[in-house]
Amino acid sequence: MTQQYTAPSSVSPSPGYADGPRLLADIGGTNARFALETAPGQTGLIDVLPCADYPTLADALRAYLGSPKLLAAGVGALRHAALAIANPITGDLVRMTNHHWEFSIAALRLECGFETLEVVNDFTALARALPHLAAAQKQQVGGGVARAHTPLGLVGAGTGLGVSGLIPAGDSWTALLSEGGHVTFSPANETEVAILQFAWRQYEHVSAERMLSGDGIELIYRALAHHTGHVAQELDAPEISRRALAGECALCDRAIETFCGMLGTVAGNLAVTLGAQGGIYIGGGIVPRLGERFARSCFRSRFEQKGRFVSYLAQVPTFVITAEYPAFLGVSAILAEKLGS
């Protein structure tokens, strides 16, 4: 079933772009989010389409562009589009890591009739959004104060684990084209060593993404059950999280706590790697749903747990991104740069 959010019913605010509305998209491994930007800072007609419902990305695009509410709004042919996608972009051919879609950027542009089609990594786009987040669109966890004109770090767990950073470049920023989610997982205590040993039975290489993702929560849960002598039930990540938040299952709660600790270590690694004294931002679909459970978890203590660098990291703030569709801010900025406006 399609989830829908509708901003203004009209897509013709004044003043708008002279060459018409621009298509923005954020393509994840689970959902594809689409919107129209009619003027700088004015985005509406947002739809969220499940990727599994469409054989190809072009099919999902056509479904959005042909939706009744776009037709009712009188939206005609679109000239410019920008897509953020959960995948490295290294050339014209894109094969998604966590979904079966693959496509040629040039062919997709022609098929959809766009004059301009920018395709970028989703966390590159999300990184570009960070300076544009309002205070109400992020929540600080722990202490620290951001230092101006210093790098920002970004990490987010969802279907996979996204990592990026934003580096000051004069009056602008440069977003890193990172695939840091695929670094080798590093355990920080004996329990995590046991979890890693459990994972090695199935995977030759255990990346950070293997643990810090929806599948990772399920893996942590099964590994903890094995480690503690419990019988693991057939639970998916949303149910593990639900039971943990409801206080219904101690093992599920421990799995979530372990996940938060592992994320703290990865976020702290990113902070010292980038010198991200402007702050570390947490995106993705999992953490915002944990709410206060994340805020009172061991995340922040694990973030600062870096031996001689405890004092350094204590000064670096960490923020959970709470904006509903933050990547649209980033793809909008990238497309505006491409078009010169």
C-alpha cells in the first residue's frame, strides 16, 4: 500500500522556476520517495512508493508521474530531475546493493524525457542537507557544541548503513562520496566478539553494515540468543524494536541496546577520522523510530569511549535527524548547482 503525504495541492506557486517544477527523488532499498519542487524551498506532492511493488525504477517513476494527484494538479512534462539513491555512483550503470533495480542513467533520462537527470549517492545528498536543517529537524543526544567551519559527519542505519561527511570549501561545502558502511566491523567488548564469531559462521567478511541495519538487528538478536543460551524466535527487526520499546522482551531490549552501542563506536570512529567538530548526524530509518530509547541508550557513552580522546569527543555534538524527508534538501541543492539556479 502506498504511503502518501500531500503538501500544497497546487504546484504553481509564484514566483516559481521559469522552466517548471523539478522532480526530486530519494531511492532507498525499501522505499522510493518522490516530490516536486516548484520554487526554492517549496516542495510538495510527496509520495512514498514501496520498491518491491515495481519491477524497475522507471516503473516507479512512471507511477508517480502518472498518479491522480499529479494529473489533478495539471503537472505537465518535467525537464529537470535529481535522484538520490542508496548505491555508489561510479558511472552510467547503477546496480543497487540492497535491491534488484539496475539502470543506465542516460537511458533513464531519455525514457522519462528529462533534459537533466542528476543521480547521486543518497548519503551524499543527505550530507548536503545538513547545513539546511532547522533546529526543529534535529535532536541533540548528549553534550558538545558544534564548531563553525569544521567538518560534519553523517551515519545512518536503515536497509543498509550509509556514511558520508561534509567538508567546508570556501563559502560552500564538499560532500564525501563514501561507502564507509562497508568497513570491517570492529567489536568493542567480549559480547560483541561473541556476536562477531556468530556472524562469521555465515559471512566471510562482516562489515559494519551487517550489524547496523535492519538485517543487523535480527543478526544481533539471534547471536545474543545463542550467546546467552536462549531460544531465538523468528522475529524481524520491526518486531524486535517494538517488543524492546514496549518492555515485552528483555532479549529484544538487549539487542537494541547492543545496536545502539555499536552505532556509537562507528559514529565516534567517523568523528575522529574526519575531525568532525561540527558534529555527527544520525540519519536512516531506524534510529528516529527509537525515540527516547536511543537517547538513554549507551550510544553517547560509546561514542566518547576512545581512550585518550574521550575529552576530544566529549566536545563533539551528536544529532538525530528528525526531518521527515531530509534528502530532498540535498538533492535540491545539487540540482540547483547543476542548473545554475
